[in-house]
Amino acid sequence: MGESRVMIAGGGIAGLSLALTLHQIGVKATVFESVEELRPLGVGINLQPNAVRELYDMGIGTGELDKVGVPALEWALVGLNGNDIYAEPRGLEAGYNWPQYAVHRGRFHMALYHALVERAGAESVVLGARVTGYENNADGGVTAIVERADGRVERESGTLLIGADGIHSAIRAQMHPDQPPIHWGGAVMWRGTTRAKPIRTGSSFVGLGTHRQRMVIYPISHVGADGMADINWIAEVTYDDPDARDSGWFRPVEIDAFVHHFDGWSWDWLDVPELIRGADIAYENPMIDRDPIPTWRDGAVALMGDAAHAMYPTGSNGASQAIVDARVMGAKMLAHGVSAEALAAYDDTLCGPVSELILRNRGAGPFGLLNLVDERCGGEFEDIDAVISAEERAAFMAGYKAAAGFAIEKLNSAPRTIAEGATVTG
């Protein structure tokens, strides 16, 4: 490996997953993160079986994941009158070789950080350092322009630079200066967590409502002695005129500002207004993504995670895809060395298919079933088979799983992305 070093712009889930992967295969990596202190921020996210498989292979197992979340047992869509549209088991219950996990994003993020520091040393993460740009060098390497918290600007040299710096990526902005602005289609999300009794299986992911107005509800902790768990919820409303609405990014908001949208959403198994009002705090943010770009690579520089493919959370696979990005990039370095050729192979493998997934999620992803039911009966029904057949529902979901990379037969039979014990040096 010699003096090879990979510089990673961004210490989120994508960047830390890549740093852990590179440490596993014997490649030196340095993560540059803009914040001066990492804290467990955010609410719930889902880790699909394809991502959990990769976490297990990088040494993040059940013990660590059970501390930050809970295995999901069911995924269900429910109509406006509380009747099931579609339900299926998830993870091990569905026959996958790996579970699906619903986790607290911040606690999971910190678990990755602590694992990296323990394995690679505290010097592997440089805090208070934001990569603002780059230069591809004549010798094939790359220089990162790094702005420190105190205003100093430094130049760091390395073999490769990976932009894992999120939806507002400075690396992507330089790579694609003519990219369109962030895309917002008019949907606003209010997010929070409430200590409450889990519904259905006790670990169910439930989507409830229609395309224009819906709730997503799932636990992100194990049930305590009191029978309660931390329940993550997302309340969504789509506005007809996006320009008439302020789309400020992830800010705290009073619950009374939005809970009225869900008046009357109460059944014997769930009281939505009560669930929302049980939260200590709620956050508002628009449902946004970015248009796909033709390539994630420029010489010795590549994008990953939200910097490459920020997508609507309708498929619950943004974080999962970031983890898969890291593992595929590591596999390409095993095949091609720590080189621009490895980045080209990574780009060829993922950019096209994941770009299609961005657009599929923009079209509501698996929640598209709610749209179909809404179009056919207004979201209320007694017999779902009279609205949309079981075969049509199953085919719709199978198509999404295949596009998102977690079709069960293909995933279970796939070889490890990175062979056990493999390193770049041999």
C-alpha cells in the first residue's frame, strides 16, 4: 500500500462506514468533519438487510445494533379507515439471512464513530475541519482544501478524496457546478419520538394514510419493563403550491402548528394526535432530494452517500445505500488498488442503478401503493382485494425491493462484498 491515503470529506454514516471499511482492508484513511463535536443527533432510520449484512461483515454486530435500535418484524401500509392495504414480515422473519433494524440515527452514528476511533485511533477523525474544494494533481493524487473552525485554510494531500459531505456537498458542487438546485416537491415532514406502547407486532413499521397526508410509525428501542418503547413517527403533508411554503431545513416546531392535520386519525389500536402530542419536541423539514448526475467521479475524487444520491426517505434506504456505497468502494480498491481506476469501477457499478432509485423514491417508492389506493377509492375500503389485488400488491413491492438491492433470493445467495480477511496488500 505504501503511502496511500484516502481522505474522506464528512464524518456522517457514509464517511464513517467507508473509514471502517478501509481500515478493515488495510488502507489508511482520514475523515475530515466540519463539526467540532460529534453528538447523537436525529431521530429514527431503517437499516435494510443488505446494509445489516455489510455491518456484520465490518464487525458491527447484533450486540452493537441492539444498543441503538430494534429488529423490525413487519412492514405494513394501512388505509384511512384503519384497514390493511399490505403487510409482510421483515428481516429474519421474512427469510432474510440478516435482520432489518430500526435505529436511532444519532446513537447509530456514534456507535460507528466509537468503533472507528477504537480500531484506527483518534487521529483517524479530524473534527472542526470542512473540505471546501479539491485539486486533481498531475501525479494522479489529489489535494483537499480544508477550512478549519478557526478560519485557517489548509491543503491536505492524499491518494484519493471521497466526498461524503451530504446533500449540500461542496465536493459535488465543484464536480458538477451546473447542477440544478435541491429539488422539493411540496411535501413537509414533522418528526419526533414518543414514549408509548408499540402497535401490531411490537416492532412494526407502519405507513398510514394517502400520498397527500400520511403517518409513518415504528419503534427504535426495545420494550422496557413498563411495556413502552421509543416510537419514531413522521407526519407528512403535501402542499399543492410548494412556492407558497417556507421550506426551512430541519428546525424545531411547536406541535400545535401541525397536529390539526391529523384530527380524527384515531382507532382502537392507535391514536395519532395523542402519539404526536406525547413527544417532547418535534422537528420540521421538507422532503427533498437532488436530481441524478451522470457520474460520481472526477479523477481521484468520488462522491458517496447523500453527496452522490440524496433521495426521498420513502424507501427507508438512504442510510442503507450509503453503507453499501462504502463496501462496494472497498471491494473495488481490493480489485484495482487505491486508485482512480477503483473509483471508476465503483461509479460504473452504482451510479446508474442508484440514480434510477432516486427517481423511484421521488415517485413515492413503496408508498406508491397508498397512491394507488387513494386514486381508486379515496383511501377508505372494506375489502382491499376489491380495490387492488393481492398479486398486484405483491408485484409492486417486489419491483421496489429489486431496485433497492434487497430482493431476498438475490441477497441471500450473493457472496460477501468483501471477502473475510482480504486486504489491499494481499
